[in-house]
Amino acid sequence: MQDPCLSSNGPSNKLIFPMMALLAGILGGVFGIGGGMLISPLLLHVGIAPEVSSIIIIPSVSYISAHKINHDD
């Protein structure tokens, strides 16, 4: 049974998620903004429900924030 939160249209999800993460990382590094601000709209664009998108982003943003606070010079 296929997950209703994922869209079956377009490229394979196995390929699109790593590409989105790479793009978010590069753009986040270039512009100095968090990857969560970039990847969340991309996840919504591929058809993932907003609730699932938020659950995916929260742990990564929390980890990066905690790491930054502990290693701030």
C-alpha cells in the first residue's frame, strides 16, 4: 500500500530527496540561512503533507541550533 502523503508523480522519491537536501545545503551555506527554511517548501512542492513536512524539519533544525549554541566562539 502506498503512503498517501507521498506523490507518485514525477521523478522517483529516492532521487529527489537527496537532490533537495543538497540544494538546501548549498543555498543555506551561500545565503547564510537555515536549511529548514529551504527544504520545507520543497517538501510541500513535491506533495508531502504540511504535518509530515514539519515533523521532518523540526529535529534537524533543533540539532543544528543546539550544535551552534554549544560551539559558539
